[in-house]
Amino acid sequence: MLKLKTINIALSPNNTWRDTLEAAAQLVLPWNWWSWRRGRAVVELETRFAEYHGVKRAWAVGSGREALYVILKSLNLKPGEEVILQSFTCMVVVNSIVWNRLKPVFCDIDESYNLSADALGAKITSKTRAVIVQHTFGIPAQLDKIRKICHERGLILIEDCAHALGADIAGRKVGTMGDFGFYSLGRSKVISAVSGGMIICNNEKYLSGLDSLYSKLADKPVSLILQNLLHPLICSIAKPTYGIWIGKLLMVIGQKLKLLSFEVTKAEKLGVSEGVFPTRMPNALAKLALIQFQLLDNFNKHRRYLSKIYFDGLKVGSNLSDPDKYTGAIYLRYPLLVTAARPLLLAAKNAGIILGDWYSTPVAPPDIDHVKSGYQNGENPSSEKVCLEIINLPTQQNISESDAERIINFLNNYVSN
């Protein structure tokens, strides 16, 4: 019997042949080695990113988590002051708060998987200084309501657009409506430089602080740049053979030999900072980002198209996001809620369909140090309920319409049996 290809929501989902060729060129052509750290590609990326969002400046840094860290650091907040963020998020967001000696305060989510405007008011205290709004899965949050609350209470509003590059609210790009916006260009995000992050600032009084801090950032170590450049090459071999275990074995060996980096390190899961942090974005990775940035609108158009197919075809699950309702959403992943999510995900994997579980705990991934995260069980019931039921479907450019139909058929049949 012919084995169907493995559908994988992760494993460097945006990687194209152009990325692989550029990474190879950076590795094997000696004249590229001298500009791995700094060069014209970073400047070009910052310029294009600012123009795309209609802002004066953009800053390219080592990752999305480093972008948030730099923003908070530039504000010179006092130790112990509070930053509100949603539960149903990642530990790296929490780390960027804690490493600035600030206190994370977790707020519940609404039906869009984003910070609840209705729950926000009760979380604000005399020590609250900032609110981070995460546009989860590329679905914009209720920003008008949240902005109004922040304005009335004198709070800094930071938009977490790690999932949402290109999403908009009534034609206005997310990231441009708060005081700051930050983005991830990580391997599983909207566009990928394997590792990278961007900052934009919409409040002129904070520009000088950002400029000053950015000028002092260290360069990323060459060893990490090398790992990131190897990632597209190794993944281009691993992906076609993942279903017969060769690809999976190749990824494991690559990580064991430290040829590949982890998306979230063991130290980060424990809430521990290690290595050089924060850093500038390397010029070599900015070249990968520029390739992907040219494809951004096509990538997001494809994501919306597949999301519509999922919405129309699924007979299972609840809280299905209607692309006709969330017109500005880009759907980095398509979310739905099911009963007994873990057994379903295992059954799908056994059928050659690897789906996502962002997020199976209020602060993900599940193997973090939950004491270090500061989240208390029972604190936000809506988030905790969603974590038990959430699955995410792939929308990236290498998922075809027939792949989406295969996923739909599996899910519909699984529930009916």
C-alpha cells in the first residue's frame, strides 16, 4: 500500500527552495562570511518593514522574545512593576518580562483566543505599567476596547504580533495601533529567518530610548548563526523523508550534535537566561527574511484560503473561526476546539498528519518550570478550558488544498466513528 506523505504543521513550515539556496550560499561562499553579522541586508529589511507598516523606523533584533525584552528594557520601569499579558501564551514572553525584573500578571482570554477586554480592568493595579496584547494565530484582538482602557489608565500598550505579521483591523496593520509592536521571524512564524525579530514604535517619546538601547546590542555569536543557516538545508532533506523516520532521525541527530538549535531551549523552559541576550539580527539571516518578506502577501492569502476550506468543510469541533467574520485575520494556524484533544492529536499523528497544540497549557510548552512562570492554576478558567481542547491545523504555503481536504476527512471521520 502506498504511504501518504506526512503532513506536518511544524518542521520549518515556510521553508522554500530559495531559502535553502541562500543559506547554502551563505555557508559555502567565502565572500559572504565577513558579512554574517552586519551588512546592508539588515538595513534594507528595517527599511522595508517600516514602509510596510507606515512607520518611521523599525529595528531588527535576534528574535521575537528579544524584541519584547528590548522594548521593556527601553522603558526603564522599576523592579516589581506589573505587565499584564494573557494566559494562553509562551514561556518566552513571560521570560522577557521577568528578566527585566518586572512582574507578569495573567489575564483571561476571549473567544478569539486573545486577551479579554472585559477581564482586563480587574487585573489593573496601582503597579500596572504596560499591557501586552497578543494577536493569537494571526486573529486580531479587540484592540479598540483595550486601547481605550489603556488610554484611560495611562498604560503602555504593546502589541505582540509574533503570529500576526500582515493582519489588520479595518485596513490598519496590527502593530501600528499600540505604543509598540513586535514580531517574530522564527522558524514557525508568518515569515521565517529561522531566528529573528522586529520592533516598531508608534509613540515618538519612546524612540530615543529604543535607539539608545539598540545601539548597544551585541552581535549574535557565529556559532548560533551557523546553526540557523544549517536549518533550511537540513529541513529540506528531512521533510520529504519524515514519514519514514529518516527525516525525524536526521533532525534528532542534528540537535544532538548541536548543528540545529531548539526553538525554545531547555534553559528558557526553566526561566533561565543563557548566552548573549539580547542581540542584533545577523545580516546573514536578514537575507533569508528579505526573501520571505517578498512572499508575505502570497503566504497570507494562501492561509486565508485554506482557513475558509477548513471552516466550510469541518463538521467537528467548536469555536470555528469564520474568515468572513475575522476579515483581517491571517491564520498562522487555524484553531478549533475538540473534546479529548490529546487522543485526537495522537490518532492524527498515527495517520501521518501532525497537527498543532498551541497551547496545551496556559503558559506553554507543558514541560516548563511552572513555578518560574508565575501562573497559578485556576486563575483564568477560560484559558485553562481552551488548553484542554485546542488543536491547530496547518495553513502554510506547502499545504495544498488536497492536504486540507485530507485533514478535514480525517477529523470528520474520527469523530463520527
